[in-house]
Amino acid sequence: MPLNAATQAARLSIAPMMDWTDRHCRFFHRLMSRRSLLYTEMVTAPALVRGGARHLLRFDAAEHPVALQLGGSDPAELAEAARMGANEGYDEINLNCGCPSDRVQSGTFGAVLMRTPDLVAECCDAMIAAQPAEVTVKCRIGVDDQDPEEVLPDFLEKIRAAGVKRITIHARKAWLQGLSPKENRDIPPLDHDLVHRMKAKFPDLHISVNGGIASLAEARTHLDRGLDGVMIGRAAYHNPADILLDADRALFGGAPGPDRLEVVEAMRPYIAAHLSEGGKLAQVTRHMLGLFAGRPGARQWRRVLSEQGHREGAGLDVLDRALEAMDRAAA
Ligand SMILES: Cc1cc2nc3c(=O)[nH]c(=O)nc-3n(C[C@H](O)[C@H](O)[C@H](O)COP(=O)(O)O)c2cc1C
């Protein structure tokens, strides 16, 4: 059976990141790589189902293939949220089992679900039955004092039995007590080899590794060693050009991406449309600060955009000034 578009694209995915991978960020990333898979920020099922927050599902058609990440732990509510996502046209619905957030008012979600694989399987089952888009899971290797060698295979076994075929593993534990979410992305040690061992144990599952991968060369190494996909988060956000511009050529055998200046030009009509709807410049350009990272004048580009992008009435001329400042510094 031919792979669906999201599965093909999952050879390289850009991680779900709250407050970062919003629709503007994803549109910008998509200009640089047509082939990779983009994830939304986590949207909680209660916000969609009980809060009626449909606006959180908005995306641009250019973003495909794009996956909606859901947070939640109530099977019926997740099923309803998944249905809403599929109706909106998302290519994949992903369940978050990796965020180190505590129990919140709206229920349990994220990494704490590593403790309840039967419940996760029930959630996946309900989401799969409710709608046609593929249901995937993003998880950790364990939480707190769990032994990953024991709990991870059990977790994978159970969600596979529920019908999940594709999974992304953030290759470190989450420590649910005493670490902030940010610390939980850096302090618990990475164990990429464990993810490779899971692929050997579950060859029929499509498995992507996530955590600390900082270049396409590193991504390539994981793929060459037999993993199906690599997910990159922070490196892609902070240095989007280095990760995304060459991704289609290097990892998908496709055409190379545009150059950085072409990306800026291609953002102009998108930004103009956003401004004409009453949106603010910085809502889009804040995601573009790293576009020239490592290039002469990168600091000036970043400075002009961040200082002037927030001003009342800021328009596309801020982009011109940022480019001019960069050119002057580079000359
Ligand atoms: C600002 C920020 C927000 C994040 N929000 C989410 C989220 O909503 N859902 C999720 O599953 N992971 C979230 N993560 C974790 C990332 O998806 C990823 O697993 C983590 O950053 C490790 O990958 P990296 O080392 O390539 O960044 C977030 C990470 C960052 C930096």
C-alpha cells in the first residue's frame, strides 16, 4: 500500500512547540521545505470540545502535510477533537504523551500518560475510530523512576495493538517533579540508542527519534542506521535555514529549497494579507529572526525586526530596513 502523505513526509518532521510552531511559523517553514512534516502547537481537547476554540485549528492550505497535536486523556473528548481536526483537513492527528505538564484544570495530558499505557491505547482507539486521518503518538522514553527498557516496549506494544502505526520518541525521560518544562528538555540524559533498539524490536512500527538533533547530517545518520524518521525542534526554530533549506534534497532526494532572500520575498504577500486582516507584523516576523543565523549581518536583521516589528502600524517596510541593515553590516 502506498504510504500516505504524512508518513512519507515524516522522514523529517518539525516538532510541535507551544507558542512557536503557530500557523505563521509553519507557513514560513513550508516555504523552505516542501517535503517535511509540520506539527501544530499542542491544542488541548477540552479547549476544542468544551471551549469551542475552533480558531486554534486554523491553517493555510500551503502547510500540507500538517499534523494537529492534541493534548488530553479522555477518550471520548479526544475522539471528538480528532474529528474536528480531520474535518478541518489535517493530515494527521497526534497525541501528546511527552509534555511534562502536571495535571491541569482541564484534565491530564502529556508525559504523565507514560504511566497509563492502557488509557493511552483506549484514547488512540477512540481517535482512530472517530475519523479518517492517521493517529500517531509522541512520547518520552519514560517518566521519573520508570525503567525505560521495561515501560517503553510495553507502551509501544499497547498502542500498536490499538492501531497506531507511527510514533515519535523524544529520547529522554521527563521528570515530573522538580524540573521546569524547559529543564525537562535538557537535563534528563538523551538515549538515542534506546530508540534504535525499539525499531529493532518493532520493525513494523514507523519510528522517529527526537531530542537534541542539531543538523541534517545528524538526522541522516539516524536514518542510515535504520530509523524511519527524525523530528527536530529547537534547531529548526532557531536556525530554520540550516535545517530546512537543504532538507528536501538531502533527505528526500528532491529539489533544493530557495535561497534565504527568496524566502523573505515569498513571505511578503503572506504578511500583507495578515496585516490587511488586522494582524500585527511581529506575529509573523518573530519566527523569521533566525533566518540569516550564522550569516554576515544576521545580528542587524534580527535587531531591526525585533525592535521595529512590534511598533504600532509596523508594515512591510520593516523588512526592507532589516535587509538594508544586514547588507550594510555585511559590506
Ligand atoms: C518552546 C517549546 C515548546 C514545546 N511545546 C511542545 C508541545 O506543545 N508538544 C510537544 O509534544 N512537545 C513540545 N515541545 C517539545 C518538542 O516538541 C521536542 O520534543 C523537544 O524540544 C526536543 O526536541 P529538540 O531537542 O529537537 O528541540 C516544546 C519544545 C519547546 C522548545
